[in-house]
Amino acid sequence: MMEFPNGSMLTVLRDGEADVFGDAPPDNEHQIGPCSVPKSGAGHTETRGDRDINSLNVSAPPDSDILKSDRVRLPDGKIATVTSEVYAPVNPFTGWAPFKKFALTEVT
């Protein structure tokens, strides 16, 4: 397993899903990491109107519980959304899965 000992812990924010009766459990919040998150300037930033959109490519441990529908609280307290499929490459010969990779987008 790849490790990122100096990586960042990310907090995953997952909305509860309503059951057939319309009752929704409380929102779920848990941490994953340590993750490899590029520092500012390493991601992609673009300006649309009066908003800056920052994109970050994240590598997380292979056992991380992350879904495309999740939001993520970054170490600086900002909230980002997962905007790509969560990709977990697997070696076809050994079955080894070194990490999960996904993109986050933060609108400021």
C-alpha cells in the first residue's frame, strides 16, 4: 500500500439517504487519509465570472470510504465536491490496489 506520511487528513461529508418512508438518517462525517493533496498552485484554477474554481487531484489510501456524491472538508476548512469518478487502479496480476484517486472542485 502506498503511504503519504506527510499527507493531509480529509473529512468526508456524506448526506443521509431517505428510506421509503421519507425518514433520513443524520448526515455522516468521517475522515480519510493521510492523502496526497497538491499544495496551492499545483492544481488547476480558472475564473468564471466573479468566482474562482480550484481543482485538486487527490490520492488517498486504498481503503478510503469516498464516493462521487460526497463533499470533502479540506484541512483549511473549505468545502469541496468530488467531481470525478473515484478511480482505484488494480494490478491485474497481483490484485494490489495502491491508492484511490479522485478530483475535488472548490468554488470560492
